[in-house]
Amino acid sequence: MQQPDQFEAPDKDFMIVALDLLSGLTEGLGGHIERLIVASNIMQLLYQSMQDPMPEVRQSSFALLGDLTKACFQHVLSCLPEFLPILGQNLNPEFISVCNNATWAIGEIAVKLGNEMHNYIPLFLTQLIAIINRPNTPKTLLENTAITLGRLGFVCPHDVAPHLQQFAQRWCMSLRNIRDNEEKDSAFRGMCNMIAVNPGGIVHDFIFFCDAVASWVSPRPDLKEQFVKILQGFKSQVGEEGWKRFTDQFPPPLRERMSQQYGV
């Protein structure tokens, strides 16, 4: 016989399906989801599900958090002091999908929160650098980690740039193969901001930066301008002879692309 003061544990499969359905609705409705969020206790429930012992529940919770951040950030904003430490605690690559979604959500929050992300960066930075440098990290997690590091550098370059040398090479290698899109755009703007703050952090890996820049098919004009400024700045630092010696190391297609696209 059931005790009246005891509750039955929720069915985890139903929780996961519900979270995934809400993610789909949020993605589909965009800002229109806001009216449904206002009339619900979804943020309190999300706080609970983000701490569930089952990894699959946390994975779906972080996906929903990222989608809500994109669609109606005003409802996520007040929860960030509670939510962000939980995201930081889930940057464990042993649980790849959980880690991947937590990493992605951090990047989405950073873009919305701007330089107010400053106070939270210590919660994530060391783990993200460890993940990007970890051998055999799956491609999707590598790319998401690189994008999030770039986005943190975009909004808080002074916090992330001092660590640039620890991840620049792997960052460039991770993002050279992804297609032009919004996430890549904000990540590369972050890299440009970090190089402006700490140019010495990219010097040893500058060939990898050139290769990553060359992966763009059509960057926005203002981003392309930032690339040109960095490339020309490096060229003027080393001089014509030094630049020629440097570009002689490039594979011919890279040398050609740098010359055609960026005039260096």
C-alpha cells in the first residue's frame, strides 16, 4: 500500500521526451514561446532537471536551456546565478553529450549576456581549455568547445586572451572545417578580439590562424576587415623578407588564398 506522503519517482523517459519536445517548440516558435514561458514554472523545473542524476536528463535540460536563451533570454537572465555553476559542473567529457550541450549553452548565454559574463568565466575556462586539448575528443565537442571559447573571448577578451597560447592551435584546427555560419562568425570575432589584447598569444601558431581564416568562403565585410588588420599587422612586424620566409612554409593553395582574399 502506498504511503500518502510518498511520491512516485518521475519516469525519466517521459522527462526526456518532454524536455526534447519543449526544445523543439522553442526552436520552432522562437520569441513566440515567451507567452507560454510566462504562464508556467518551467524555469524552476529546468533548475531541478539540470541536476538530475541521469545524464540523459541533464543532456536534454541543457539543450532546452540553450534554446530558451536564444528565444527569450529575459526569462533565463534572472536564473543565471543558479544555472551557470551547474553548467560549469557538467563540463566533463566522460559524458560527451551532456558536456557538449552544456558547452553550447554557455556559448549562447555568453553572446546574450555580453561583458557581464566576466564574473562567471572562472567557472568554465580551465575545463574548456582542458577539453579542447584532450586527445581523441569527438569532433562535435571540439567544435562546440572552440566556438564557446571564441564567444567568451568575444564578450570578455581581457579575461580569456591571457590564456590564448594554451588553446590557439587546437582552436584553429577545430574550426577550419566548419561552414560559414553565425556561430563561426561570433567565435572568430572573439579570436580577433583576443589577438588584439594579446598578439603574442598567437605568434607561435600564426600559420594555423592563417589556415583557419582561409577556411571562410565569405566572411562579413567588417570581419574580413579585422582579418586583414591582423594579417597586415603581423606582416609589418616581420617585414617583407620575414613574411616571405613565413609564407614559403604554406601549402600553395593557402598561399594563393591569402594573397587573393586578403592581399598578403
